[in-house]
Amino acid sequence: MSVEPRFDATIHAPNRLRICALLDAVQSAEFATVQEKLDVSASVLSKHVAVLVDAGYVQQRRATRNTRQRVWLSLTDAGRSAYQGHVAALRAIVAGGTEPSGESAARH
């Protein structure tokens, strides 16, 4: 099944793109693990996760483990589709293809 290239300005911000890339490879990841992999502060990660949650791309699940509250992050189906479409759009741009659909050059 082919993914339709679609540029997504919400995902395009470097840290949000990295969050989506990490979450696309797994079913879910603990907040602290994502923070460590991206090498960002908790507040920076929280800010970007909030944008992705508001867009409907990421969901958070809270769970208590060893008496500590943990937050698990995962891509929603819409988030996974948007991320994969965004990656396809970036590949089309790099390959010199036509302008991908979605939020395009109008913002440049």
C-alpha cells in the first residue's frame, strides 16, 4: 500500500518530526525514554507533545509503576498516517518531484 505524500506543518518542526519518527517505530514509548533519545528537557518535550496531542496525532497514557507515575506516548492512527505522508512528501521534495499536496509553498 502506497502512502500519499502530504506535507504537514505540525509534524515538520524538528523535535516533533523526531518524536513522530521514534513513535512510528514502536507501539508506545515512555516519556522519559523519548526525552532521553531526543536529548531535550522535559519541558521542551512536553510542549511538543502537547501540540501533537492537540492535533490528534499522539496520545498519552498514564500508568503507575513501582509507585511512580509514568507517561506513555503513542501515535494515533491519524498521527501515523500524517507522519508517513509527511515523510513521503519530504522524499518527493528531495527526489525533485512535484510539489506535494497539503500545506505547501503558500507558507514560504
